[in-house]
Amino acid sequence: MNTSNLIKEFKNIFQTNQSPRSFFAPGRINLIGEHTDYNGGHVFPASISFGTYALGRKRGDRTLRFYSKNFPEAGVIECELDNLAYDEKHDWANYPKGMLKIVKEAGYEFEEGLDLLFYGNIPNGAGLSSSASIELAAGVALEGLFDLNIARLEMVQFGQKVENSYIGVNSGIMDQFAIGMGKKDHAMLLNCQTLAYEYAPIVLEDHAIIIMNTNKQRTLTGSKYNERRQQCETALAELQIKLSISSLGDLTPEEFELNQSLISQDINRKRAKHAVYENARTLKALEKLRAGDLFSFGELMNESHLSLQQDYEVTGLELDTVVQAAWEQNGVIGARMTGAGFGGCAIAIVEKEQVEAFQQKVGDIYRRAIGYDADFYIASIHDGAKEIKIEEVLK
Ligand code: GLA
């Protein structure tokens, strides 16, 4: 598929001669700092070249029409500007609809309907944030088409609000932040408590970041995500009986060890332990990266995976198999799951010269153990969500 086809398709589907404007929101990987965002800790994500394209035009009436090339069987989904409530029948279109609703509720005015066509090349359910990507794609399209001038951080928070109060997933701010604020060849260290952030260049020279997709799909809503969050909140409440902290991110590992007996249930203690240690690891990882010590960075990635496996228990057979296989290969600096877990993707930092052998060998081990293929992609780190020129679509 090329650009002119996509425009033709837009015109066909929405029966218009008007050319649309084009927008793009990336997906994201997280280098380290997993399940720390909603615990008031740090994360270290980057936005990637896979993402969601949105083509849109204003219609002149009050009707909204959505179409996704990824879900052609759902057809054109239609609703009115005056009724943006969640509707199960609207399926995937609830994500852009939710974004429109939250932006409107925040006081931004747009009194005209839209035609919006989406096309995403992020593998579905792979833990690379296809949902946050579609939210932000809708957000920047809306902003562009109506000249709304939304502060970027506010837009990011709108996206999180869609997940939390519209879709019903209690996720943190990481995904929308990474996608809204991404910068080419940089990762972002974000303090999820204060939203203070800094960019760090990712210069890997003779190494590449490989994304390993287990092809084990997961959906956040149906998963144990909300349960993990709840367990951490229970642990925090018990710690707060003695400590004046506002999140687990306020604790150093030493303080945690001194006070962990305040947490009454073993399982909640393990969850909290991960959150505290992972936060410390994330800060240390940035230090190592800044010092050019990629090997120590890789070791911290490995420790992160083990903690997510043993204490947070969000990895599972597929992620453990692919990460274990990655650890065994030549030229591998580090590997870990990325995103929420329970399936989806892992990442590895691999010597460029070894990439081909790496994919072959890890692929073989995975197929033999799991019975189906894993997919591999080289991650390239791109800018965050924005309007693009029509020629850039699918370049
Ligand atoms: C999902 C959520 C994020 C974050 C990660 C785990 O991607 O959307 O907010 O909690 O899981 O780090």
C-alpha cells in the first residue's frame, strides 16, 4: 500500500473529493522501569517507528465517522458529536471517540464532525502501546484540524484519562507520555510522580535494539494489570501507617528492607519490592548509560526481567523463553520484557554483527519450546505524535 492508495481509499470510504490531512503517533518500547509508573517511580521509554497513521477532514455537520484499515470488518463506525459516550458496539473506535470526549470536556471547542481513517502498523496486543498510539493519533488530528493548541503534557494526560475513565484500564502515564513526547534517537527518563523529565541520547554505535514479539497476545483489561496495581496500593497503605511517603517511588531499597515487615501479606510485599527496586534500577541505568557503560545497563535490564518474573509475576512462559534464549546468545548486552507483560514483546540489546544469528537462534529455540514463531524487528527511535506531510505516510 502506498500514499496515493491510502488517500484514494479515504476518499472512497468517506465519499469525498476533499484531500485529508495526515497525522502520526508512534508506539513505544520501555528500556527499563516497568510497572513503576503508577507506583510513583521512574520509567525510561522511547517512541518507535511503528505507529498509527490518522487521515482526517472536517465534515461541516455534526457527524463523526471512523474507519480502521486494521479492522475493515467493523466497517465505518458512526456517531454524533453530541453523544460521545462509550458504546461497546463501537469497538476499537471507542479509543478515538474517548479522546474526543475528554478533550471536549476539558473545555476545547470543536463544533463540527470529522471523517477519520486510521492505519496502524504496530502488531496488535504486542505490548507496544497500540491503544495509546491511537489515542494520541486522534488527539493530534483533532488538535490540528481545529487548531486547538493543546499543551503537549495536557494531551498526554487526556490519553491516560481515556484509558482510566473511559476504557476502564487503570494504567499509568508512561505510554501516552512516551508517545506524546518522543524524540528521535532519545529515550526519556520520566519521574511519574512529579512529571519532571529529561531526554537521554541513545547512541548504541555497534549495537541495535531488537524487539522480540512472542506473538502471545494479551489484553490489558482482561489481564491481571489492575490486580497488580491494587496489590501495590494495599502495600503502600500499610507502609504509610508508619512512613510519611506518598508512593512506593519515595522509598529506597534500604528503606524498603527496614520497613517491609509492615506489609502483612507476602504477595503484596513481593509486588512492592519489585516497584521499589525497579525504580532504583531505572535511575542507576540512566547513570550507566550516561557514563557509556552499556554492559552495566544491560545487566540492569536482566535484573529487571528477573524481578518481573519472580516478584511481580507478569512474565509467563513465552516471555521467559524468549528472554532466556536471548541471554544465551553471543553479543547480547541485556534482554527483558517490555510493557505490561503477560505476553507481548521483549527487547534485547545486541551487537549489530550478531543480529542475524541472534534472530535465527532465538527464533529456533522459541519455536521448539512454544510451538509457533516469534517475530523480530529492529527498533528505531522516532519523534512523538505530530502532523506529517501526506508524502510521509507509510514512507
Ligand atoms: C502498560 C501501562 C503502563 C505501564 C506498563 C508497565 O503499558 O499502560 O502505564 O504501567 O504497562 O510498566
